[in-house]
Amino acid sequence: MGTILQSIPKEAEVTKIEYEGPRIAIYTKNPRYLMDHNDVISNMVNVIKKRIVVRTEDSIRKPEEEARQILTQMLPKEAELASTFFDTAIGEVTIELKRPWLCHNNQAFNLPELVEKTGWRARIRKVCKNQSQTLQTINYNLKISSSERAKHLRQCGEQIFRPKLSEDAEVSLLTLGGFSQVGRSCMLLTTHESKILIDCGINPGARSPIEAYPRLDWTNITLDELDAVVISHAHLDHAGFLPVLFKYGYKGPVYCSEPTLPMMNLIQLDAIKVAAAQGKVPLYSERDVKQVMKQTITLPYGTVTDISPDIKLVLSNAGHILGSATCHFHVGNGDHNFVYTGDLKYGKTMLLESASWQFPRVETLLIESTYGAKEDIQPSREEVEATFTKSVNETLRNGGKVLIPIPAVGRAQELMMVIDQYMKSGQLVESPVFMEGMIQEATSIHEAYPEYLSRELRQKILETEDNPFDSEYFTNIEHADAREEPLREGSCIIIATSGMLEGGPVLEYFKNIAPIQKNKILFVSYQVNGTLGRRVLDGARQVSIVGKEGKIEVININCSTEKLDGFSGHSDYNQLMSFVYKLRPKLKRVIVNHGERRKSENLSSSIHRMFRIPTVCPQVEEAIRLL
Ligand SMILES: [Zn+2]
């Protein structure tokens, strides 16, 4: 810290230097100086190899109301200021504008001047038409806990930058869930210095607790021993158990990408509601989810971040859902590089870019194998879109309804874009599209992070007023009373959560739609073994579901059912193999997870045969020495 202070010119008026989680925060009374001389900071980063952020000193920050008035005067009128959020813990204001593009490349508007005049660092974002409730809740919780958070960040920093105990490198991976199975993804990465928990999910199809949750009990460590938890993406099978760690007093940080925080909070809070509706005791409470918000440190893609004395983390786009990340762990001084793909889509979709594969080095790759069997070849996007329109048109023309059970996050937004595009072009019969259950909310979060979306979509949202998520075909059903309209006589498309028919509003539609022959249930996402969705897909003609107040209802399935694979957010067998083929330099070892046993084994042996790389296909409760 002393060296940093000495190398900064007096004019910068630096008052203090503090840890802020994985970064070092430099507080200044003259932010303008460091903005105008940004080489001062970049030179320092090169020397100390740590992330540095410049913060404004408390005393120069104008009170919020005054700062807002200054902003209103300085921002271009036509950009339309919609809202502001002042984060007091870090002295940063988020400015939401209707037309943010009017600020970029605008001579009249000067960001450093704005910072100088208000004393607040500024971040400009585009406002969403439907403001995300989740983001508002997060902002509110961040605000009321700002001193608690500032303290937490300081403590995290002290832990991360503590002196190393030994120079010996030794790296192991303990499998706690999601190996030779899909669901409850979880593992522990250990070195002499650190213990990092990676993902912490539940298995939605499991019936017994021993199968449903990660085997943290098997590791024999306490939560206090964990340096960090890293979450690859928001799905329940990767982050659904995380709030339970907080329930039992986890004090450390959680790292994930920026959109993953609101996405996982949304899903975690929904899981509480779903459990209550099924008459089950929820695993955790809303309070635990709020604690997740407070202790999470979000990272943009591509930023090297110290998360413990000997581990650096870089998140990159995994192409699976908004914010999904491959996690690159760099151990020691280049002693070992471990890449965990998380759920991976190596192929472009309408919503997202294809997964990144340019890692500076990888010795061990841990890859998912949802579609790891040889026969798991998905049709091309053109083919699947053609099959989709044909199948949906058939039912609509017969006066039937198409029910698409869908996870709120990812597939829903992808499908919205496909439906909008094909209806506009006339290839899909124009009909009302009803959506229910978190889809609208998840869509708002997508709109809040356009920089994480595919290039074309980002451009449409950021630089034009033509936003495909706002299409006139879609009607959001907000209350159960409004279901009358979609269930009335006549053809329509209904998209509802959850994706595997395990709870959620989709069940209400399912009860009405399944018994009628001219209707169709169309699955577009993976159906985990043991879920109702899987049983329906496997041809069950009668199922019983637990309704309100624990009453069992028997449903006859007379409608047709169909599954379309090409919309998946997972790579197919060929894409998984191409991804491995792309990686350079040559891998030393590949570990396979996240697949039914037979699929994981097949991918493991295929990689071994094709690329002559040692592969492992472990089960849960195994320890693998990486170095
Ligand atoms: Zn996933």
C-alpha cells in the first residue's frame, strides 16, 4: 500500500487506500486528475498486478438531491434521464437513460466533468421499459447495508491478500455433486492456501435429501474455511443451494458475473414460493437470499481477479444463459490452470454469442456432458426453427393450444425472439402468445445487461428503439385470474414456467391442456430424470400431481407431446468435441461432469480416443489430484 501511495503524484490528492474485496480502492479528492492521467493507474496495475479502482472521497460527494440536479442539467435532454441509483458504499451513481447512445460520441457531454462536479463516479445504462423488480430489490438492499458491505469488502480483501503460508503447489478437486448425473453441481477446489467452492446447486428430480443436495458433509470442512464460492450461472442446479450456506452462517464472498446475481436471486426467491405452494418447507428464507445479495461480488467477463492468496479467477462467456460463465482458475505463479466450462453452448443463438474458447493456458479442463452421447446430435438452427414453425402451425391451424413449459431464464427469451421474428415474417400463424411466471421479470433483467447479449440484439436494444422483447404478440399473465383468456376456446401459444413441469403456473395450464386431443405440449429444454416433464415426454398417459392443499389430482394426457432439441442452451455432442479440439496449448487432462452416467462416460472415452488426452469421468464423492 505504501508503494502505491508514493507513486501517485500529489495533485491526485489521494486520501486513503483500502481493500475493496478483490480490488484496491484509491480514494481521491481530485478524481478529475486521475481520469485525465489514466496512465498513472495503468502503470501501477502493471507493477503490482492487482486490480485498482478509483473512488471519490466521501467529503467531495454532493448530497444525492443536489447531485441529481447537476446530472439533469449536464445530460443531453433528448437522452431522457429515467432514474438514478446512488451506491454509497462505493460512491458510484448508476444513471439510467432512455437513449444512452446520445451520450456517447457527444462533444457537449463530458463524463470527467460530471464526476468532478458531483463527486460521484458515474455509470450510464439504458433504462428498461419494464423495470426489473429484482434489480430494484438488490439496489435497495445494497443501499441499506452499505456500511456492512464496505466492512465485508475490506475483510475479504485482507483475506485475499494475506501472506502465503507456503510456496508448494498442490491442487485437488473434490466432487460434491453433478458428477455422472445432472443436478446439484458442486465441487471444491483446494490448494495449500485456499478452498474454493464452485457452484452449489440442487437436484430438482431427486426424492431423498442425500441425492438432492451437494455432499458438503463429506468434505469435513466448515463454512469458515471457505475462501470463496464461485457460481457459474443462475440455474437452480448450479446455485439453488447457495442461500443454505448463508442460513448456516457463511461469511465469505460469492463471485459471479454481473447478470448472474439478479438472475439467481430471482430463481432462488421463486423456489421459496414454489416450495410453499407444494406444501413443502422451503430450504431457506428470503433473509438468506438477501444475504447472498450483500456478500456477492460481481465480475465482468474477462477481468483477472485475485480471489485468494494463490488463485486468480477469470469469467468468460459460456453461451448458455445470460451471464453464464466458464471459470478459469489460475493457481500459484502459473503452476496450474483449471477451466470449468459450467453449462456450455459452443454455437451462436439469437440471444447469445457462442462460448469463448481463448484461454491463455489450460492444463485441466472440466467439461459438461448433458449431450455427451454419440447420438446427441442436434439439428442445425435452421432445421429446428423450421420444425418448430411446422409443429406449432399444425396445432394452431387445428384450433389447438400449444403449451411450452420453459425455464424462465434463457430458453424463454430465445423462444420469444424466434416467435416474434417468424410471426412478423408470416411463417408462423399469427396468434396470441401468453406468458406466465417470471418470464417478464427475467426478460427485464436481460434488457438491463445488453452488453452480455448477442451482437445484433445488443445493438437493437442499445442503439435503436426497436426492441424485440417488446413485441406486440406477447401478453404477460400477471395473476391467476387472468388465465381465463388463454384457456378460453381458440388457438394460442402459452409459454409458462417451470421447464420440467415441477411446480409453477405451467401446471395449471397442463391440467387444462393435457386432456384435450387437439392440443400439444412442446418441450424445448432438457428434462431431468425423475421430473414430471420427463415422465410426460417418455409417454405417460396418466399422471398424478399434488395440487393445492396437498390434494392429489389425476390428469389424463390425450394431447400430443413433442420434444425439440435444437433450442437447447447446451452444446450437442459435436459442439462439445469441437470445443475441446479448439483449446490450445494441448490439454493435460479432461474431467467430465454434468451428464447422465452413460453420456459422461461416452464423452470421456470419445475425447480420450480422438485427442489422446487422459480423461476422467468421476462420480460424486471422489477426490482428484490435479497437481
Ligand atoms: Zn444451466
